[in-house]
Amino acid sequence: MRKADLLDELRAEIGVVSDRLNGSVSVKGLYRFVAKILYEKVSAYRYAGVYLTSGYQFREYCGAGFCSLMPVVPFGEGLLSMAAARGGVVREQTGNRVEIFVPFYRGHHLIGQLVVVGEPVHSVDEEDIALFCEIASLFETKVEECNP
């Protein structure tokens, strides 16, 4: 299957689940579904997860695969904080591994970040990052709809 087709299939499956958010499936259920499907469907994604803000730290809410990040990361430390400070995507390459951090917000309030770790590094490109940004935007929309 071509990569573009696979990413379109992921968009469709995630869209179907997000459309069912009417109280029976929570936004947090959407987070879990996204992490699971990204990890299961794309072999280059060694980890997919969502870190949510809690107090003055990021906490791993859900994840699939292996990630070297700690489950709790204090604000001001690491790439999660860098992405939050920049207000946009951070892509960090270490050897043959790439880590992508995509923050999502409710208004100006940081809710959390989608984190994806890919390997080999060349397997995660701008198409993937565009998908991750779309997913973060979907999270923002659903948080707003479910918490008016």
C-alpha cells in the first residue's frame, strides 16, 4: 500500500471514531484510539502517545509502543516543553530515530501533546507531520465540543 493511501485510511478511521463523540466515547477515548491505531497501522511508528498537562507537568495519558520519555515530565524540561513554548511542532532526530511533538490547545491553554517516535528517521516525513497536525487540530475541536 502506498504511504499516502495508508495515511488517508488512518484519517478516515480516526474521523469515524471522532464523529461518534457524543457522550458515549470521551475525548480521552479518542486519544487512546489514535495512539493505538497509529502504532498498529504504521510500522515505522515505534511509539505513539498523548501527554496531557497536569499541574506543572506533562503526564503520559496513553501510549502504544516503546518511548524513552519519562511518564511524567516537569514543565521546563525536555522537548515537550520546547514544543509548548514554541506553540508548534518540534522534530528531533537522534541517530536513526526521530521524535515528533505536536501540542494541542483549548483557546490559548495547552491541553497536551501528541508524541510520535519513528524509526528509521527517513520514514517519517512531511506527510506524516501533516497528519499529526491534523490530529492535534481534531483534538482541539473535540475538546471544545465536548467541554463547551
